[in-house]
Amino acid sequence: MIVIFICLLRQNEGEAWVSCKIPGKPTLYGTLKCHGISDEGVPDLVASEEFRVLEISKKSLHISCPELNTSAKFLAPHTSFGQIHDKSVTCIDVSCGGGLGVSTSTNGTLKVWNCTNGEKRRDLSGHIYDVNCCRFFPSGVVILSGGMDAQVKVWSAEDGSCPVTFKGHKGGILDTAIVDKGRNVLSCSRDGTARLWDCGKSTCLAVVADCGSPINGCSVGVADNTINLGSPEEMTSEREVGTEDKLLLLAREDKKLEGRGLQSRQCVFLFEGSDAFNCCTFLSSVYIVAGTQNGNIYKLDTRNTRAPVTTIHRSGAPVLSLMPYQEGFFVSQGDGSCYLIQQDFDHVIELTGPDIDPVYKVATWEKCVFTCCRDGYIRKYQLSDL
Ligand SMILES: *[C@@H]1O[C@H](CO)[C@@H](O)[C@H](O)[C@H]1NC(C)=O
Ligand SMILES: *[C@@H]1O[C@H](CO)[C@@H](O)[C@H](O)[C@H]1NC(C)=O
Ligand SMILES: *[C@@H]1O[C@H](CO)[C@@H](O)[C@H](O)[C@H]1NC(C)=O
């Protein structure tokens, strides 16, 4: 892993410190010096002998460390939106088509904005206390949110109305998931339960899990057909959910990652990690990833979860979000780092900008990546700038 303290680089004569760390080898340190900035705005960088600048543009930097045979790409934000929220931005999503964004903050704040210029479009008011999570339905015109007030709400992004509020949880909502097109949605809570809701009828279909420990994150996906999800218990839920059962992942505070049949409500696997699980997501019908409070990212094969396929540990900072992207996935952590791990784990793209403030969430649309951070900024990156 190559780390750059990049803050001073934009200034003429600026200097940055670089370190490169490979497990089991001594860490190498060096510097990058800026000797001026071209008319196009590209800094002229010279690296100390341990490092090489392979490529540089206005927004990106590719440097290598020949001695340790590794390289990394750094991408600066294309635009930063600092005026959407005045406090930390805790969750973000973008609509299909990439036109609208939605984000959450403290004190009931939930906002819809234009992804191109950050212009505010709607204030969705109705939650009390902090709003923890938000996401667009696949249609891109309906939004699902959950807050500390234990309410799950469905909103129209077009007129800002809230036609449906689900009540039943006895603690703050920590995450949500949408089943298929969104007739049914899921929520998980500090109260230790995950609930399945019917949007059309505004009712709770089932308490899908009751873990006795807060559920920090959830994700629903299609499971590989070799996995036995158990047989459905109740006919009602089968009809509501559809004919094909889904696999539900629960990231639990008690250090367990659970896989559960959504219809059968039977535990399919239970994986014990090194600390509380904060987040989990599907990479495919076979592979999943989950992140813990002490910085571990486990990649698991759902057909055999006895041992992880790989464990990634870059720092002890909490893993706050995981987002599949093409053949890899984005990771954001509590130390301000946010990066894309590609299939082979060798080529990492680092998103720069936040200093040491936690990056809570990543949302993507095609080559556009949005992040939200405790420093109150929503940052937009263009992978096409690389
Ligand atoms: C450096 O990495 C390349 C590609 O990953 C590999 O082919 C090569 O053998 C490595 N060289 C050393 C000295 O480890
Ligand atoms: C966002 O703003 C741009 C520029 O003003 C405009 O062209 C675009 O239609 C807006 N998009 C949405 C979804 O409102
Ligand atoms: C929280 O929101 C309410 C309603 O919008 C407002 O009246 C109050 O001043 C806000 N409190 C803080 C601390 O911002």
C-alpha cells in the first residue's frame, strides 16, 4: 500500500511525504516535490529515489515503488459539494441514470439534489433526530430512508411527499435493502431485528430475524442455486416475495455475519469475525464481502463460509461501507481512506480529498463516484479522469 500526504502538493514548491508498506517488509519513505504547475494546471512533480511518478494529470497521479514492486493511483475529486449539508453527511445514493442524489445528515435532514451541480431540489422532512440511511428504488423516483426515530419512510423524489411510513422497530434503523423492484423492502435496526415490509399495503410482512444484537448492515441478493436456503415456513411471505427465495446478509454487532433465507427465515451460515460487522454486500451470487469495526474486510464464498477466501486489512480503522463496482468493490474507512479494490487486489485506486474524517458511504453511477464524509462534503470523482 502506498500512502501520500498530499495536502501541500498543489502549491508551487509544495512537498508531500510518501510511504509504501507491504506486509512482512520494511516500510519505505520518500517525498514528492512540486516544482511548478503547467498552464494546464498539471503539477510538475519529482519523487525522491525510492519512488517514480509514472503518470500525472490535473486530477490523478500514478506512482510506483520499484523496490517493493508496487504502484498506486490517486484520484482527486472532480467537484466537491459543501453547501448541501452543514453537518456531517452520513449516507448517500444516486438515482439510476445519475441525475439525482439523496443524502442524510443530523437532526432529521434528508435532501435530494442535482448530481451535476449539487443544486438542492427537495428537503424531505418528516424524520426526527438523525437520519441514518437512504437509497433510491430502482425506478430512480422513489426513495427509502431510515432514522434514529425507528421509522422507515418511502418518499417521492419528484414532489417530496411521504406516502408511506413503516413503524414497528423499537430502535434506530441502521440500514435498508430493496427486494427486486421494490414491492418489498427490508430494514435492520439497533433493536436486533430485521423486518420485511410491503410498500403497497404499508404493512410489516415479517420479522425476518431477531438476533438479540444490533444489526448494523443488511443486503439482499440472489444466491447460487447450489445453496440450500431452506423451505418457506409461511405461504403468505412466499406469495409476497415471489417464487424465488433470496439470501439475506446481516452484519451484526456481536461479531457475526449471518446468511439467512428471506422466505425460509432459516440461518444458512454464521461466520464469526474479529469484531463487530458494520457492512456487507454481494459481489456476485457466490461471493460476498463484509467489513468490521477493527478494519478487516472478509471476502467469503457463500457455498463454504468456514474460512474466508481472502482477508484484507489496511488499517485498524472501522470499515464503514462496501460497494460493488464492476469486477471489484469500493471500501470506505473511518480514517478518511476510500479506495477501489479491483479483481486482482494489485491495482488499487485511492480517492483523495477527506483528510482524516470518516468516509461513511460510496455511491456510483457508471464512471461517476460520489462519497459522503463527516467533514460535511459530498465529493464527486470521475474515474474517466484517470
Ligand atoms: C513484480 O511484479 C510483476 C507483476 O506483478 C511480476 O511479474 C514480477 O515478477 C515482480 N518482480 C519481482 C522482483 O517481484
Ligand atoms: C441538473 O442541472 C443541470 C444543469 O443546470 C441540468 O441540465 C439538468 O437537467 C439538471 N438535472 C436534473 C435531474 O434536474
Ligand atoms: C432541528 O430541526 C428543527 C426542525 O427543522 C429545528 O427547529 C431545530 O432548530 C434544529 N435543531 C438544531 C440543533 O439544528
